[in-house]
Amino acid sequence: MASLPSRLLVLPSRLALAAGATFYWLVVYTLTVWASGLFLLRTAWFVARKRSRAFEWRSRDKPPACLSDPSLGTHGSLRIQDSGLQFHYVAAGERNKQLMLLLHGFPEFWYSWRYQLREFKSEYRVVAVDLRGYGDSDSPPNRGDYKLECLLADVRDIIEALGHRSCVLVGHDWGGVLAWNLAICNPELVDRLIIMNAPHPATFQDYLSLSQLLKSSYIFFFQVPKLPEFHMCMDDFKALKSVFMSKRMGIRNKSSRLTEEELEAYVYCFSQPGALVGPLNYYRNIFSNLPARCRDVMAPTLVIWGDQDEALEVGMTAHMEQYVQNTFRLKLVPGASHWVQQDQPDVVNKLIWTFLKESNK
């Protein structure tokens, strides 16, 4: 039995932890209220301008033809034994070649990798998967089903179900977050790591500025139930469309902007009943993710970053190299938006080829 003095020493540390946790959640809830207030004001102004049109939207019944373009690969599905979930994917390239697994972000799905599916199928088995809650993959109903450990288990299981022991792992945005964490937690699964506009977990925690806080206000707004889903649907998914098409946030390269059919592909994906709930639940678990004790990446790593990203500041890339215990390359793509692999596909593909050839030596 612990002596009284030792118990008295433990008590302050426990009180400090409790106080720290209380302060942390107080900050989170305060910022959530602040961000929700901002979005409610914007919504009210939008409704005042659009009137009844603001409350009109429709689910798309038929997928656009671009989603069945044979040049992108073959559609398939796999069921994970442990979770029971079924995942949809598109694969290109010969089965016996090294796996290149592509993980998309929000609000995207497998189609955001169309340029890379075509480009790398000559040398790799390229697989673009719909992550849990997205597209034609299963969407578990509960918020807790989208915790980081569940999402990482999905990626591990997908690699195994595809018949591979490891892969070249490529991730953008939320897919990049998962790719970083998998490379940290399961280094044996990642031969080479390619990240696009997604910060290393440690640099995301360490980097904080007022401007980044303002850019991240949507994360706090997404903590609110149902209202963000409603906001995304308003005026026939105007917010979703503007993410890719607006001057501030959208794809900047005129030659790479989404065609009407490609934009409809995204609307088709997220207009299905309940299609926004799963993706937004990724954010609703973000503040419950404990910082990883291990932060080091052992695989050769390439970080590609569009320097005109309006969601994540370039400053987040400054200290990434210290966490990579192998070859590290940081490549900024001038003029490219957050959607860098769609915005500047030729530049991105060339950077990837150079890195793959270099790290193969």
C-alpha cells in the first residue's frame, strides 16, 4: 500500500492532468461555438439572398459517365473480415506489380486520383480506394466508428486483402493524415511514403497561428451535429462545388479545372442520402485522437505541397524533416491549391516519378 506522502505527491499531478484536460476541452468548445456563430451568420446572409432556393437540393440518381471511364482502371470491392465492412476501389496496372495505394481526402473520393491511376499503372498496381464512409464503401452509423484507430485498421486490412505485405503509400488531406500515422505506427507496411498537403501529426500540433486558426474554423464548425450536413447541401450543394471551383479555395490551374461532368461526379457522390455524415465524423473525432508517442517515420518520404493552399499554411512544412529518419524531400508546387494532385497533375506526377526512381537506388 502506498504511503501517505507518496499519495500526496501523486495528487497534484492528477489535478494538473485534470485541469489540463478541462482547459483543452474548454478551448475546443469555445472555438466550436465561435465557428458555429460565424457559419450561422454566413448561412443567414446566404438565405436572405437566395431565399427559397437556399433550401433546394436533389440527390443524383445516375453516376456521370466519367466514373466508368475504362482508362482509369477496373472497379472492385473487398470485404474486411474483422470489421465486416466492404470497401470499393478502382485498380489499374498488373496484379503482380508493387502496390501503390492512394488515400483521398475530404470532400473527395477515389476519382480525385484519376491522373495518378492513368500515370503509374505502367509500373505499379495502383489502387484508389473509397475510405470508410465515402462513395460506394460502407458507412458505419456511429460517430465512434470513425476514430483514428478504426481508420488505420482499415488501411492495414485493405493492404492485406489486396494480397500485399507493404506498399507505396500516397495520401492527400485526410488520406495524408492516415498515411503519416500508418507509416509511424506500422513502418513495415510502408515502403515509401508520399504526402500531399497534409501535415505530420507533430507539426500540426506544434504549428499554431491566428491565420491558421481562422483557416481551420470549419473544423470546429464540423463538431456540431447535423448543421454542417445541412450547410453543405444548401442551394444544390453550392458549398461543395465552391470548394473545387471558387477563386479562393478551388483549383487554380485553368487547364485542370473540373469539367461540368467531373463536378457532377463529386455532387453525385455526396448527394446520396446520408453521404456527408461519415466524412464529417472524421472531424468529429479529431480532438479525441491522442498524440502518438512515436513520431518518427522510417520510410523514404516525399511531401508535395501546393503553396496556395487556403486550408493549410505552408509554414506547417517547416519542421517535418526532423521526424523522418530516412530520405526526405519537400517539394512546393507554385500556384497550386490544396487539391494539388488535381491542380497540377503533370508536375505532381513528375515529382513522384523522380522520387520513386531516386529512392529505388
